[in-house]
Amino acid sequence: METFAELTALLRTAELSPAQRTLAERVLADPEGVAFQTAAELAGAVGVTEGTVVRFAQRCGLSGYPALVKLCRAHLSGQAQLVRRFDALDGDSVLERAAELDRQNLARTFAQVDPAAWRLAVASIARARRVHVMGLRKSHTVAYLLGYQLDLVCQDVTLVTPGPGTLTDKLRRLDPRDVFIAVSLRRYAADTVRAVRHAKAVGATTVAFTDTAASPLAGLADAVFLADMAGAGLLRSVTALTSLVQALATAVAVERGEAASTALRQQEALLTEFATYEP
């Protein structure tokens, strides 16, 4: 087995056990994730044993799991991800595959949330002087949603969206009393990683939403949350990640109690006064 294309052809035609078929579907749907997961992490993601993952790699004609990872990484570096994902789409099954993969993503993502990290993130955000939220490129939509919801219930929330050469301007007011929240998914935006490093250096609490333990944010932030992102679309799915950040914003609102309730009432009054929505 020399190429990912050969592996794909094998996985689509080979006689596999149910557990091996589940692994094959994950490899085909999310080679980006598999490329940076350990055998134990992949096993946990699809609900099989680590031994099953090793035997699956051998069934594919590979020496072991590291060889499977090597194939996935070579595949990612060998061609544009958007083109690869488009070429792999099957129009007859996109809807069903997307629903099933997202069901798995949601279950796995919420199951692996560390309760201590969750409590730290919620409490820190609820009492922060200022909250900064940053996510670039494909991570921006999730960061925007989180920033928007936190801004409804917190005193001071800033969405960090640097223009050409202005990242340092956006970070200038960071303070040890602040919280810096970063959303970054492979391929990881260099500016986001640099911003988290700076936030830690000034003593701010750092929270990261990312995809695997191999992410550069995983070893940087004070609280780290990993989201499964296997998907049947042009980009990896952010469904589980979106649900997770919405849960965080809700938990922060509950933590802030009456202050959040007051802020929401003020928001509703302003929306009415300005006739923001059609009656």
C-alpha cells in the first residue's frame, strides 16, 4: 500500500467486519482527523478497541497504525483539501452520511469534555473584566457565534478580527483579569496561535476550542475542548463545535445569574425601541 488513493479503493471494495467498516468510513470521511490522532483516540472516536484499530491497519496491508497515519498525512500534503473533499463527495448519500457523522461527532465531543476545564472556563468568563474571542478563516463563524452570545450576557466582549498588520493593536489591551478564547481548526491559523501565546504571557486566562490533541492550542490554553469534525461536505463539520460553544455561552449566562438576566432585558427593550425585527 503506497498511496491514499490505493487505500481508498481497497476500503470501498474490501470485505470488512462491522467494526472495521466503521473505521473505514471514518478514514474516508475524515483523513485530516486520523492524520493527527493516536490509535487510542481513533478507537475512542468510533467506539472500538485500540487492538481493532491496529488490526484494521494490518488488514489494509500496512505494517501498523503509524503507517496508516503516514498515508493520511502524505495525502493531506499532496493536494488541496477542498479539491480532495469535493472529489470524494457522493451526491446520493451526502444527506444520510452528514447526519450520521454529526450524530457521532456530537456524542463523542460532549463525552470528552473535561468537567474541571469546563468549570474553569465558565467561571473565568463569567467574572472576567473583558472577554476576547478569536477565530480566523473557517473558524471565524464559530468564534463569531460564541462572541455574539457572550456579548448578550457579559459586560465587555470583543471579537478579535485583525486587519492587515493590526493584530498587535487588537491585543494591546489584554490584561491578567481578561479571558482570551481561541477557536482554531486544522489547518491552524498562525495569528491565532500567536495571540494565545501572548495572552498567556500577560497572564490572561486562555480557553481553546480545537479539533485534536495534536493542535498547537492543546498544549497552550488553560482550558481545552476538542471537537470531533468528521463530515461529508466540502469542509469538516463544525456541528459539534457549534453546539459546544452555545452550551458554554448558556452556562456563562446561568453563572452570571441576575446580571445576565438584566442584560437580556435591556437588549430586548432596545430591540423593541429600534424596531429591529419585522412585527
